[in-house]
Amino acid sequence: MRGVVNTARICAMLSGMRSVVSLAAIFLTSSAALCTRRPEPQPLPPETGAPADTSVGAGGDVGDIPAIGVRDASSDGASAPVADAGSTAPLDGGAWRPTRKTTWQWQLQGTIDTSFDVEMYDVDLFDVPASTVDLLHRARRVVVCYFSAGSREPKRPDVARFQPKEVGKVMDGWPGERWLDIRSKNIREIMRARLDLAVKKRCDGVEPDNVDGYDNETGFDLRAADQLDFNSFLADEAHKRGLSVGLKNAGDLAQKLEPRFDWALNEECAAKGECGKYRTFLGAGKQVFHVEYVDRMADAPRRLAAVCARADTQGFSTLVKLKLLGPERAACP
């Protein structure tokens, strides 16, 4: 009997020890998270009238769209997105969805300056290596990857996949870059491959650019219905892969497409008087990332003060940057 009694006591003691060890592990994990520090942001040199939150780095009828389908994040090769950054929330399919006033940095040129204390980085899908994406993830940043969905850029590694009949007029202001016939099945296959690359690089979301060809001189007879269909395709394919996706510009389609996209990104709506078109995203609790451009960063504080004070940009996450989209930035407080 003693042997049995002793064994029971020993088991009880071991069970108690396991509970203590588990509590200690939880305490240590929580403490480590609290002690983790993000890199300090680099302030923009002070200038007269500069807002407090500025920083600079080192370096017609559009018809209806189909009903929204169920998002499937279980596609082969899909990776779990980083959805624990600051003011962010997951969508039903697991994709990242920014909430109001999510902070961000947009850099498409040069070596990525990873020092900004922001919640989201928007970087180039092809040019930025997976190691940089991983570095940003370790700093608890969400990473959105940019690619052009409506144009052929001459130096991309998949440029040979575009067929001559699918390539249209040169884009205004971008020599060598040409509009695409977004009705082509081949174009859609290329975009699927680009989304697969975003998954492979562990991007949390994507920013498909040039999705307003119907409103430009493309060389093709594109209609609003064609654009709605293509943009909806992009959003659905992104969500199938667990990727968050933003609507880039295309303000006249914003109201129709808002249910399909997780956020919006606009360039120069203040300069063009179009910011009101994107407020439908705010009304749905989705963030609008917004950029206005200057020719030199010395002009950024004055431009920022004017833009941040506008009624139609309230609630946007606004930056002032150079058009080359290097690391330099100034942000509304």
C-alpha cells in the first residue's frame, strides 16, 4: 500500500510542478512581448509651419458587379498573413484589413528603409527580396506588395509572357510602359502568377496598380464593365490566396468595388478634387491610404499642412512624398 500511496503523491507533486512551469512560461512570453521595442522613426528636419508628425528616411453608369463569393484562404501555398500589427483586424478569409488611421510607408525605389515605426509597408513585389519581407515581419510590420496589373513594364522578369496583341499605347508620363488589354485570358494568367509570387514571398497583401485603363487612352475599346470585371477578378484571386487587396485610384468605381476590396489607395485626390469619391471606404470602416506629391521634400511641410487640414481627407492615412517613391516621407499627425 505504501508504494501505491507514494506513487500517487509523486504524481500529484509532478502535476503541480507542471502547472507552475506553464504559468512561468506564460509570464516570460508576455514579458518579452512587452519589452520588445520598435525602431525609432527618423524625423524630417524642422521647418516653419511643419506638422508634428513628419519623417524622412535615409535614403458614367458602371453597372453592377457579381455577388461576392466566399473567401477561401486554404489554397495550396497560401501562407498565414501577419494580422497582429497595431490597429488591424483579420477578414473572414484571414486576410489583413487595416482599420482607420493605420500608419504606413510606401517605398518602391531603392533599398528599403525599414526603420519607420509604422504598421504597414508597401513595397515592390519583384524588386524586394523575401528576406526584406521577413525582416519587416520580425519588426511586426504588415507587408503589402505592389505590382502593375494594367500595364506592361519593360524590365519585369515576366515581360516575355505578354503577347503583342495584348499590349497597347504608351502610358502618359511613363516611357516604355504600355497599357494592357485586361479582357485577355493570358493577362489574367499572368496576374495569377504574380499573386502566387506574392504568396511565395510571404506578402500579407497586394497593391495592383493601373486598374483604371477604361478611363485612359489605352488603344483598346475598354468599357467600365470590363474594368469592373477585371478588378473584381483581382480581388477574388487575392482573397483565394489569403491576401489582402487594395483598390488603387479608380475613384469612379469605388462605390461599386468597395465591397470587394479591403482598403483603398489614392494618389493626389486633393490636387484633383476627388477625395470624396473614396470616402465610401471610410463609411464601411476601411482605410484609405492617400499620397500627395511634391517636387522636393523641402516643400513637404507646407503641402502637408494644407492637405491635413482639408475636410475631405479627414480619416485618411495621408503621406506627402516625391514621385519617385523613395524612402522620404511626411505624414499627417
